[in-house]
Amino acid sequence: MELTDEMRASVSIEERFVPGPDGAPEVRVLLYRPKDSSQSRLPLIVSMHGGAFARRPDNFPASDARLAMSGALVVSVDYRIVPDHPFPCGVEDCYAALCWAVADLDIDPSRVVVTGASAGGALAAAVALMARDSGGPSIAYQALVIPVLDDRCTTPSMRQFVEAPVFGARQAKAMWETYLGPADRANVSCYAAPARAVSLAGLPAAFIQVNGLDPLRDEGIEYALRLLADGVSVELYCAPAQHHGLSEDPRPQAQAARIYQEAIRAAISVPS
């Protein structure tokens, strides 16, 4: 979706190049700032776009502008993409961008959110795991929309939707093969496929949206249940009559978008 006139009037966009992972190139990021904010230190949203680990953030400007309009500084990460840069390039770029943003931008470090849709959901969840495991920046909230989480592709929804509009199980398996490259599939890192994590304890509170007709549906639900079992607060919404990125019913599509925006606004609200 392209930027609307309202978005252009409400949000400024700035391109930066920031330090990348050790030995890797700089990471291009796009900063979306609300023009009319009265807050001295804005909350931070680090946004990781979707597109099967193969697209650029320039394809999704409206999503990031809408997040900035909620009152946050949004850092949209132009991570290295497949096929030239398989795992771990993308997630390492995203983590480097998070560390830079928290250290160098004038943001409120108590209100840091990571978010992403589809493949971006995998990256957002993985960045939360990396921050927990390495003692990195404190993340207050993770918002995962129709997230890619499990390379094993063995859930009931994967068997239900082998062929589907836009994205089915066949495309999911091909995506993982491209993203993981020649990796040993018996020992896939949780930073590639977050569902591989042994424990989800200590992760930030989460919003997870899945779609009822999406092959990714069950891995998102299972991840939410595992988070809950490990003591993490979760808001889970399953939008019925929705494929992966395609709607058969506009009502739950609109409701899912509203619930996501409300969850983000609650996560970045000024503490009382």
C-alpha cells in the first residue's frame, strides 16, 4: 500500500545507514517520525517487513507510516535479503539496527517495541530472543502478525492449505529452503525459526495475529500457547475467512487491523 496524503502530511521519512553486524556492511534503515508529537522522548518501534525474506521495506511504506502516526519513532530495517543473503544475515541486520536505535536515538528505552508481519514476524520474534539471550536492549513488547515461526511445516494448517491464494504450504517450504540455505535442518537455530527455541520464558509480552485460512495459522497459535505456558502475557487473535494476505471477508480483516493498532498504542502509551 502506498502512502496516503494524510500520511505524507503527518509523518517525515529519513534514510540512514547504521553500523551493521561485525564484519558486515552498514544497514540501511528508514526513520518514520510523527511531525506533530509533543513528547520529548518518543517510544521506539523497530519494524521488520515481510515478503518471504526477499523484499525491501520500500514496498511497505504505509504500514510503517501508520505505526508512526500512533506516536512512535519507527525504524524500518532494510535487512539483507535472499537469495544472495540467507540466514543469519537478515536477523543479524535487524538486531544491529535495534541496538543502534536504542543507543543512538533520543527515544524512551522503556517503550521499545519490535514488530513484523509474515517473514517480518519471524525476524521480530528472533530479535526478541536474541536480546533476551545476549542481555541486549530491553524490549517491552513484540507484535507478530501472521508470523512465520517454524521451518518444519508439519502443523495441521500446513496440511490443510498446501495450495492457497498468495501463499500456501508449498511456498512456505520453498521460502525456508531459500532462507536457510544448506543448513542442517536437524539443528536449525531458533534465531531463524523461533518455534525451535527450547524456552520462551523471559520474553516480552506479545500480540499475535493469525489468519484462519493461512498455512501459518497453527504455528502462530502454538507459539502463543508456549509463551503463555512460560509465563509471558499474550493477546492472540485469529481472523476468520482470511488467507495469508488476502481476505474473503472485510469485517475480520478490519477488526484484525484495529486490534493490532490498539495493541501497539497500548504498548507505547506514556506510563502513568
